[in-house]
Amino acid sequence: MEAHKVLKDAGYKVRSYGTGTSVRLPGPTIDQPNVFDFGTPYTSILDKLNTQDLRIHKANGVLDMTKRNIAIKKAPERWPYFNQPPQRLPASAYPEFENELDFQVVITCEERCFDSVVEDYLGRNYFDPSQTQIPVHCFNVEIRDEHRSALSGAQAILDLANLLSTAYQQSLLDFSSTPFDDKVLDIITEWQEHHPTLPILYSICYH
Amino acid sequence: MASEQDKNQIEQLQEAEKLAFDHPEFFEQVLDTTISICLATPLNDFKLQFQCLNFIYKAFHQKKIESSSIRIQQSAKLIDLLDYFIIRNEEKSPNYMIIQKCIDILTASYDLIFLNMINSPDESEWDRLTNIKEYLLSQLTSSYPLQPYNPESDLFRSIGCKNSIIKLTGKVIQVQLPSTSSSEKIEDDISVSMIGSTHPFLLNANLSSQAQNLLDSLFVLINEDIILPTGVFTTIMSTLMTLFKTRSKFVSNKFIMFVLAYESQLKLDPRFEKDQKLKMKLIKRFNDRIDKCLISFLLNKGFLAKDPGLKTRFENKFNYLVEKSRKQRQGGIIDVDIDDDDDEVKEIKRQKLEAIQQNDMMFYNESRIARSNDYKAIYTLIKPEDQLTGFEMSSIPVQILSSMVIAALSKVTTPKLIKGLNIVSDRYKELTSNTDSAFEGEYLPADKNLKRKREDNDDDDGQAHSRVKYEGENGGGNDVDGINDDDELKGEFVVPLPDEFSISRKKDQLKLIIDNFINLSAKKIKQSKSSSDNAGQQQMALQRVAIPNWDKDSWIKLLSRLATRGLGNKDLSDCVRETLFNYLKDDVKNRIDGVIEWLNEEYFSEIQAKSEPIPSPDGYYMKYAGYFLDNLIPFLESADRKIFIRLLSELPYLQNTLIWKIKSLCKDPVRSKLGFQSLLYLIMFRPPVVKDCLDLIKEMHDDPSSDDALQQECSNYLKKYSPK
């Protein structure tokens, strides 16, 4: 969500999702996590947290994170897996997107999530062969799930987005320049050199 | 820079696009119009073409026209468009994005056109479609539409178009192999199974055989010894995934075995990319990850459940890839010096490398077409980024240079040398014979030359002239090097007329010319001063020509004449006027000569076609005279009296709207004197405007907002020049 915020503030059209089955946050004890369905408003999540030991939630940053998320979007959403019931906000919440898969780029922050997304796209290729075959560039930027890493990781993601965006705009403005797709691997290499502690993954997927 | 006209056209196309998508009943009409606009647009007007193709792409590829029957019905119309861009204009440097859109459109419409051909056979259209399809499919491993370098490097170039061609290959395989499914929607699974046995030209066996070969070619590509870039690799996997479902009988075994056997470590780096170690390491990591995702998909979705042995092999491979990825991360992603290969891998790679090196005949730039019309482009075989390309060979002494050449010749193998020389030779031939280049032209028959020559002689009053030798009656006596004998027999070589520019390109070019004029004017030009000896001669010249001596402002005369009389096109003239005005207004006081020069030209140009010498109130003279006064008056100071009065005296025409602009000067207490001096000058020396000046003074006099001093001044003038 930190990356969502940073990208949105930079002017990109962004949607964010979880890839698991539910939203899991640290609970009062290590064996009692707080589990919420996707679509549960962040305000309700905050209400639940307020009923628990606030010192713990303040100490582990969950309280601040939830408050931050309220300012970004109404509720957490689940990746629109093929053939599964939607667990996301209504389309009217995102008028700038034409449909649920209207993305040019997907960026995940854990390899597990990257695998889920790529497998979902491969599944679409298999189970829905009549699909339109629109390409989407998928990346994973491996970020440790804690507050400080999230802040620096979000900036690194913004760097990647800016590099891609600049190259893409240039290819649209100057039809004789090097094609965008030919630049992507060089952009990734350049980015990885600048961010050696954030291992990257990449794939083109189709839907 | 898109011109106004182009912008308007693009906006109109966007509106038509919206209409077609909102009301599909208009789609046919909009499609027909869009195709005709696209075909009529000059090849260099990419933006307009791109807009047209984007509409078709959205309709067919993104399926914004949801009705498959409408898309099927209209699909055959696309053949002409695709043929135009891909076949007919193949040699005219196709634009990358235009070609990519065309390939995507063909991918989206190939099955629809195929169905059309089954139901309403049209052999000539099918032949055209087959021609386009086969041409594109043959470019799978090339850098099309970019110019080629060498087979290995070209795998890493033009990735977007390559991916589109892979998707097209997948569609052709799907359509041309028999379907086994019974899909509810016809559109979802069009195939050769639908062809009737009596069809006049679609032969099931031939089409299936071609599809089988295409499928093999995809597997050959992914089994190449050279690592494939991730974009290409994943696109092939995605395509095979679809075929795995729709043409399972033909694909499943090969696909499953490939996924199991794929090992990026065994692949070689392209030989000219060896310096990009991190990039190659990342590509291998990415490709392995896709392989892992495929294995995971096959395991989780139960594809291997029936064969426990195979399932175990997949699980082992999965665990191996997980462990490999973990080790890689531990070692650090960007540390390219860590050797990931074990001894077995090294041995396999060594053998592959040896096999390749035995036949090492590759140059980086193997293009048979020179990239530009110069010798460097003809002879360069190395990488453009290679530092050697910038090295000045002429700085090396001849003896050392000779030794280097001899050493190189003795080292190179004969076949490689021949290959290099052939590439250079082919580039040279292509450049000199290319019909699209500046070398195109024709020889006028000799008798025409003679006729022309005689006419030239008559025109020149028999003056001797030393033009090229074909004109001479002395049989080539002036031919110094003797190389033009053949040309002489052929006649005069005439350079062809260039293609006509579109109006937007004309404006762009004109703007370049004007900007260049303006840049030149900033430079100091040594003014040619006439000596007293030729003063009389110059006086005569002045009566005949506009610019007897070139000075720094001569270009203003040129531009103003170009705007008023030289260009027969309003858009282009306006373009000159606008630039000229912007230049002059930046410093009106110091460029007052130019202002007067130009406005006089405008006035003269406007009144010469009229019966009376009064310019139109909406004409250019009045418009720009008003603009200049508006730009000058607010910045005038008392010291600028001479400049302003000179302007008023030399403007060829004044009337009340122009004179009324002096009002603000008169009402300004600090500059009031300057305003009244100007009016006084006009009253005394320009009788036609005396009444307008007095009217202005009277108005200021009667204006209640005027202060006492102003009213007193007005009153003095009125008493003197309008006592009644």
C-alpha cells in the first residue's frame, strides 16, 4: 500500500490487491492474527484494532498503516483471479480503468505474489483461449514486509515506474526511436544495478 | 509537430471512433472511411495512420465491437490495408509501431477472414492474405521491421513485433490445425475442420501441414542454444499454453517435455552481448521463474495426475528451481562474477561453444542494406556502440596501417573475408540501385537533349556555356575522366521529382527556413558598402531590384515578400507572418525598420488589387499595424519620440482605430507630451488623418475623466486647429 500511495502521488493510475485468501494482520498475540475478508472497509478494520491492545498495534505499526490506508482507498481488494468471485471495490470506484485487467504494468512485492499473478495469467491463456491477448509487463520487487523496507521499496518501485514511463512516452512521441519493448531489459538491468538489495523478476503476460 | 489540419483530422477520427463503438450500426461506415483515409494518407504521416489503425485494432483486437458477426462480416476489408503497409510498402522503411499494429490486427482477424473465405470463397483475396501471412511468419527470428544486424543479436531486437508475430503464429496454428472441441460460439474456435470437401481452394491437408511446420518452428526457436530474451520466451510460453488447450493433440507432449527439460544455464549468451553480464544473468533468472510458474501450474491443475512418474519428475524439477533461486539470492543478484555453473554445465556449454566457433563467420552488422548514404555505413561491420567506430584511422601512419591490414588479412579465414566483402558489395549495389533512394532518376533520350540544348542556346543569345559534357557538340571533348561515356549514350540524367509534401510537412519545412533566416539575422554580416564609383550604377539597380546590397535586414524584405506575394497558400503565409511578428515585437524599437518594411509590403500587396488605396479593416495590414502599436505604445518613453513619429509618418495608411491607440499616451501624465507631439505631427503632415486626430483631441477634451491639464492641452490644440 505504501507503493500504491507513492505511485498515486506521482500521478500514476493505480490499483492495489492482495493475492492471498484473506487479509491477515498481527493480532493481540502471535497465534491470534486478525483475519478480515477482502472488501472489509479499513474503517471497520481500525474499529476492530481499537478494541484490542493499542500498545501492541502502535508498536508494530499496524495502527498507523491502517490509518494511512484509509486515506488511500476504502477497503483492501483481492487480485481478480480468473473464474473466482470478485472481492474488490465496484468498477465505479475506478472510472479511469476500462475493466478489471486494464493494466499496462503489474508490480508485485513478494515472489509468492508474482508467481500467483503469472500463474493466473497463464491460466487465462489456457482456460479462456478466446481472450484478446493484450500484453502486460509484470515485475516483482522483493520488499521485506516491515515499515522501513516498505518506504524505501516504494521509492524503488517509483524509480522503476518512472524509467518505464519515460521510455514508453518517448517511443510514442518519436516513432523512430528504439521501440519500448527493446528497452525494457536494459531498464531492468539499470534499475537492478541501482537497487542491488531488491531482487527483481520480470515477465510479459497476456490476457 | 502535428499541424492544425492533422490535429483536426485526428479529432474527427476520434469522434467517429466513439460513434462506431457507441452505435455499432455505424461501424461499417466508419470502418470504410477510416480505411480510405489511411490508404490515402502519405506514408510519412504516421500519426494519422496510427490513429486509423488504432481504431481498427480496438475494434478487432480488443473486441470493442462485441458482435462477432459484424467483425466477421467486415474482416475481409482489412486485407487491402494490411497488404498496403506490409507488402506494397515493404521497401519504404516501414514504421515500427504501424507494422506492430498491422500484425496485431491480422492476428485478431485471421480466423474471421478464414471463416469468410469458407463461406464466400474469393481466391484472389485469399492469395493476398496468404502472401501477407507468409511474409510475416518468415520474419519470426529476424529484427523486422528494424534493419537487421546478425541472427543472434536480432533475437534481442524488435521484441514487440516479434511477440506480435509469435501471437500471429499461434493463431495460424490454431486455425489451420483441426479442432477437437465443440465450442458454443463459432468465433471461438474457427479451424480447418469447418472447410467443406468441395471448397475450391482451401485444402485441409496443406493448411494442416503448414501449421504443423509452424508449431515445429516455435519449438526450434525455444530450443535454440542462444538464450531468448524474457519477453520472447514468455510470449511463446503463453502462446503454447493456449494451443495446449485448443490443439492439445498436437502440442501437449512436446510442451510438457519442454517445460520439464528447460534449463537456462545451458543456454549461451549472444556473442555480441557478452559484456552485458548482469542483463544475461537476469534474463536467465526470469526465464527460470516462468518455467517454475508453468511447472507449478501443471502440477496444481492436475495435468500430471495420471502419470505419477512424470509428476515426480516435475516435482523434483520444481524443488530444484526453488533451491536454485534461493542460492542465487543468497549470492547476490548483481554479483556477476559468481559462477553458477557446475562442471557438467560447463562441459555442455564448452561443447556448444566449440561447435559454434568452428563455424564462426558472424559479423555484428550483417545487414545487406546500408543504414545511410555514406561510406561508413557501407563498410561498417562492427557494433555501432563499439569504441572503434569513433577511432580516426587516418591518424595512423600509412606503413603501420598497411601492416595492420596485412596482419588482419592473414588472420581472417577466406570464407569470412568473402562474406564480409559480399556484405559490403551488396550494400553498395543496394544503395545505388534502390528505387526509393536519391539515385532514382531517368535518362532523357538524346534527341530531347539536343532539342533542349538548342533551346538553351537560343535563350542565351548564343553565349558559350560550359555545362556538362552531354550538351557539347564537340563530342565529349570536355570529358576529363572519360567515365561518362555510357551516360552520354543514354542521354541526360534527370533527378526525379520528389514526393509532394503534405501541408503539415510544408509548414514544418517553412518554419525551419524562417527560423534559419532569423538565426542568420542575429549574426553580424559584413555589409557590402557601395563605393562612390558605382553609386550611379546602384541608383539604377535600386529602380529594378528590391535588394541591391545585402544587409542584416534584407532577410526581412525576403520574408515579408514571401508572406505577401510569394506563397499562394494562406496557412503558409500566416505561418511566416506569425514568426515575423514574434521576432519583430520582441524588440520593436530597434527593429522599427523591419516593421515599416513589412507593413508597407502588406499594404502594397493588399491595395494593388483594389480600385482605391484603402486596406480592408480585417486585412493583414490593419491587423498587424494595430498589433505593433499595441506592443510599442505601452513601452514608449519620452526619448523614443523620433522612433514613434517616424513610425507614424512611414506607415502607409492610418485611420481612426489606429490613431485612437495614441489616446493612452496622451492621457499618461508622464508621456502626454509625446502623445500630443505625435498628433501635432499628423495634423501638420498627414492631411487625410487631420479630422481623426482632431476628433480624438475633442473626445479627450469632452471626457469628464480627463484631468484639467489634459483638457487645457486639448483646448489649446482645438483653438488652433479647429477654431469652430
